[in-house]
Amino acid sequence: MQKKKFNLSGILAFVIAILILLIAVPINLIFTYSDKVFDMTPAGKYTLNEKTVQLLDEVSDKQIEIYYLYNYSLSEFQNAPEFLPLYHTLDELGKRDNIQLITFNPNEEADRASALDPSGILGINEGDIFVKCGDTIKKIDYHKLFQTTSEGIFEYAGEELIAGAIKVCTSGSLPTVYFLTGHGEKSINDSYETYALQLKANNYDVQEINLDEEGAVPDNAAIIYLAGPTKDLTDNEYKLLSDYADHGGSLAVFAAPCDTKGRFSNIDRLLEKFELGIDYNYVTESNSVNQLQDREAKQSDNYFRVQYTQKTDDFTEDLTTDINYLIDQGDYIAGISNTRSVYEYSGDSGYIEKSPIIQNIADATTASYTTVSTAMGGDSDSKKQAEELSNTPLYFGYYSYNKQTLGKIILIGTTDIMDIDKVYPTISGTQYLTIFSNTWLYDTDIDMGIGNKSNSYDTMHFADAPEAESVLRIFTIVPVVIALIGVAVWLKRRYA
């Protein structure tokens, strides 16, 4: 009689399983207790990017405070998978000797929250993050920390934004918007005060400067405003601003109509660098259908409807898509008031991109234009040109971007949108466009090169349905065949 073989495979498998448990469970407990994380995500969602680490090493000699305003403690985020990337970012930052991480509920500690924004300009919301170094504070809005792309992909932007805020705050000052004085402009401490506060709410510092007296453009100048001049730039100011633009500077020129004697020769020369120009006129609307209400709630030919030029594939820059969407939603009114027209030169430099962003509206029935151009200021030549512009297509705003020098400019023919004595809801669309244009001129959210982080998903693409069905069959049949072969081998050994 043949002896039956004794099969140890089952016992061996059981012993191996027990050993694995004895090793794996203690290791898991150890790493759980020590809060040790192995980040296996392709984007590194749960660890600091090497660029962030390098920045932190560079500013290790500066005392930094990071405030997270939330009604839960940071440790509770460990149980919320969607917040884990933010938890690990803040946790790693808090481990640095020079960084103090502070979390509190702004609703329960209102005084503490107000200390971060004593003027009430930035605004305090639950979920916001404030980064502070010395006297410099930068706010990160809660809705920016996590973003959803147009494809519906949920992304984490917190590390990029926090690192950028640390870089700004440790530099000693926020990006500064300078309003030029000395040319009859109104002041940011008076008529332009509300507009200046809006800029500050977007993490800019705002100052006035007499460039002729200062003798140089400050190094921290993010944008230079020329808002409503009634006198020309001096030759020295032109040279300083021209050099600033040639080195990638950003300019915002709001050339409201005014009755000057002669042209603004130096302002004209500055605009020519960007292949733009201003008409010496005052534009009104003769068609009552296109007229809007003024500050006295009366229909006025000085307040009228406009349209914001749609972006096309011919241009790389896009300043109008957002405002056009909001106009369609009924949130704002596309209007302008007390304006002159502006225009572009047909330059052939090849490296200047320019496009109108505000233009008049043609009559829906006749397709004719009904705006009236009245000469104001300038000389005899500009007067003749102004008189020829009535009932023609006109533009009231332009952007221009020199791709070689990286210099940028926004040119708009009115200052009403920033003047507390002139602004009115009927021109709210142009006011919003103006505020938004500052982000295009200089974005206070510094690009650190870290980028947004998201989950990575493997995908398969098929030419058509039959190809997809064939692949599915392969993925279904092959595992079944392999399983059957395995069972056959096991049975053969089992009864051998």
C-alpha cells in the first residue's frame, strides 16, 4: 500500500500569515503613534515641496506667525480626508523653530481676529489663513485653498499660496501700488480713498508718490497709476516711467477727459511705447436706448452702455471673460461715464500684444453707432480728429503687453470708476474690470512653481466602442483562465 504524502502547504501558509500580522500590527501602531507619514501620492499632497523647504531654510532667521481661523482644532483634520493636505502643510510648518502656528475660532475670539485686520480692509472669514512677519500681513482667502478645475478635478492650492505669502511677508513689504501726484490728480486720501481700500483688500499696499521729487521709481513698485492727470508728465518723469516699463514694469493710465492747452506730449510718448494713444475728446451717447442713469438717478448721455470685448484665439491675454460672465448673470451693468476714447497704433513690432477691452455699442436695428465725440483739450489737429469720431466705433479701454520687456499697461478713458464722487451702479461692470485688471498687471499671489496638487488617475482611451469591448473581454477572460489553471494545478497536487 502506497503511503499518502503529508501536505504542509496549509500549515505553512497559516504560519506565514500569523508572522505577517505579528510584524505588521506593531509597525502600524508605532507609525500611528509617531504620526509618521509616507506620502505615496504622485503630486506629494502630504509633504512639503522641495521649493517650500528651500524657502523655509532661507527665511529661518525670521520670526513668522501663521494664523488659521477655524472652529475646529487642527488635529481633527486627520479624520477629514479632503483636508489632509492642508493639515500636513500646516503641521510641517508648525514644526519649524521660527514659525508659530496659531489656530482659533474667529467667531469666539473676535478681538483676536480684529487684531489681524484692525482697519477692517481685508475681511475676516472662517477658514482664512493669515501669514505675518513683522508688520507685514498677507491674507489667503479660504476659497482659494482648495479649487476645482473646469474638468471637475479637485485640487489643493494651499501650499503654493502659503509659501508665496511667506515669501512676500518676509521680504518686509507687500507689493505696492503707487499713485502719481503733481499733475492735478485727485488723492487716495480723498476721492480715490474707497478704490485704494479695495486695492488693499487684495493684498496690495497703496501709496502716493511725486516721481519728479523722488527721482526714482521705488524698488517695491508693483503697479504705477497715473489717474486723472490735468497736466503733462515732466521730461524726467517720462524717462523714469519709460525705463520702468522697459524693465517689465506695470502701468495703469486712467486718462479722464480734461480741457488742456495742447497735448500731453510726454504722456503720449509713454503710451506710444505700447502702441496706444488717447483722443482729445469727450464722448456722450445720443441714443436713449443706450443711455444709463447718473448719480441723481436720471437718464444721462454721459452715462451709457458699453460692451467688453470677447477674448479670441488671436490673443494670449484674457481680461474680459470673467466680467462678461457676471454681466450675463445680471450681477453687474456694462456701463461707462464721463470718458474720452482711446485707440491703438498699427505697429509692426511683432512683440507687442494689444487689444481693446471696452467699446461702444451699435444700434441693434440699424447697426450704426450713436456716440458723439466732442473735442476737448489738445490742439487743432486733435480737435479735427475728435470731430470725425462721432457715430463711429470707439474704444474706451485697452490692454497692451510687451512680450519682450514684459512691460504691461491698462489704458482707460475715465476715472469715474475709482472716484467716490462719480461712481454709480450703472458703471459697476467697468469698475469690476478695473479692479480685476490689477491682478493681470501684478498678481499678489506669487507663483512659487509648486503648483496645485491633485490625485492622479490612470485612464485608458479607446478609438471606438468595439475596441473598448475587446479590451474588456481580455481583462475578463484572462483572469478567469488563469484562475482555472490555478485550480487545476491545486487539484492535481491535492490528490497526488
